[in-house]
Amino acid sequence: MKQLIVTADDFGAAPAVNEAVERGHTEGVLTAASLMVGAPAAADAVARARRLPKLCVGLHLVLVEGRPTSDPADVPDLVTADGAFRTDMARLGADIFFKVGARRQLAREVEAQFRAYAATGLPLDHVNTHKHFHLHPTIADLIVRIGPRFGMKAMRTPAEPRAVLVEVDGEANPPPAYVTAPWAWLGKARLRHAGIATPDQVFGLFWSGAMTAERLAGLIRRLPEGLSEIYLHPATTAAYDGCAPGYRYVEEFEALIDPTVIAATRAEGLALGGFADFARLAQRTP
């Protein structure tokens, strides 16, 4: 059987994102959402999630391009003068790797976000990170060490099969993932060794911010065997405070509720859900 998780990232970023998540779930194919616990509309997102018991919610750890859950004074190496996270990912990654103090601050912030999520009372379906920063081995190691204490049982590893993208769109020319692929596969091995579930393949990297209905339906029809995750960034408005320039947020929302996409998910041998749903299914299967 092919298994599919359809996830919305940035849950809590803005009311327009939260509305898209709720409607994408109730009217379309969305099965999961990843919550930014420190984002401006996080409280609204939690309130919506509480009335959507079948929506599988997880933690979207933010360590760049956002604001810390900790007091900025406690994580000075991670933030700028205004208390926001740094945006220079390469230099920040180097600091985290080489500076003991920065690693300690990182551990403090990661734990603070797990604690904030636990305080919502929502079950923790999965964990992932903003900008896939957990491809950094130090960040991945910290999450694997801290997360299970808060019930973490599943985490995304962004390994996207290039061949499937080309099947969906013959003009697509995704670059070979020489930089990310080795870290993604290393992360997958690390997670599985730790007993943490992770998808066999993930889609959403190459078409990040541009997952149209045609592309989404095409991916669903061509899913490889095993557990796949497709992630999007839906919103009901084209822009909001903190949005990424050029992202087609409304088109991604419309893709989730598109009749062609919904029909594609009804194919025989395809099951939709969240990580928790498939874990329960595996427990019932002899």
C-alpha cells in the first residue's frame, strides 16, 4: 500500500495560513500541519487544531528567520540586535558547529520550543524545521536527543526523488541534490537507528511555494511505494507579515481543495493520514 501525508508548514504564521490549514483539512486533502509555536498567530492555530481532531499536528522548529521562544538575552549567538533569529544560515551553522556556547544556546532554544508545544496539550505527531535546518548534523543530533523526552516519534527528512518530478513535468529540471542529499540520507539513517519514523520520500522542495493543483495531482498519481510526505505552504491571501517573496500561497491552498487532487487521492491502494495514523495501522497489521 502507498501511504501519503499531506502537510502544511508554517501553521501559526498568520491567520490567513491558519484558515488555509483548516479549510484544506475540512474541504480537501490536507492531513497534517506543522506548528510554529512562537509565531504571531500560534494561539489561533492551536484553537483551530483543537476543533480538528483528525488533523495531525506537529512542531515546526524555527531557528532562523523568526523570533526565539527563549529570552533573546539567553541565546545571544542565535539572534540579531533586535532579538530576532539570524538569517545568515551558513555563518550561523558554522557558529553552532564550532562554538560550545552557541551549541548550548541552541539546545536551550530547541527544548524551549518543545516545551511550548507540550504546553498546548496537542498530541505531537511529528517534528520538522523551518528551512530544513535540521540537515545540519549538530541540530539534528540535538533534536534526536531532546525530542523523544517530549514524545517525538517522527521527523521529516527532505529526500526528494528527482525522477518523479520529471515524470510529473517533463520540463522540470531539478538540480542534483549534491549538497542536501547526503545529509538527508545520513539524517534518515540516524533517525531510524534512534527508532524515529521518517518518510521514505518527501516532495515539496523543488516546487516550494509553487505547488499547483496540476503538480500536486501529478505527484499523487505517481507516488512510489512506501510512505510519502508532500508539504505545502498554503494561505488564503497572497501576502502576510513575514511571508516569503514569490511564494504562490493562494495557489497552494487552492491545490489542496481542487477536485482533481481530491480525486487522485481516492485511488485504490492509497491511504492518507498522519504519522500517528500510520503508526497505529502498523501496530494493527500482523
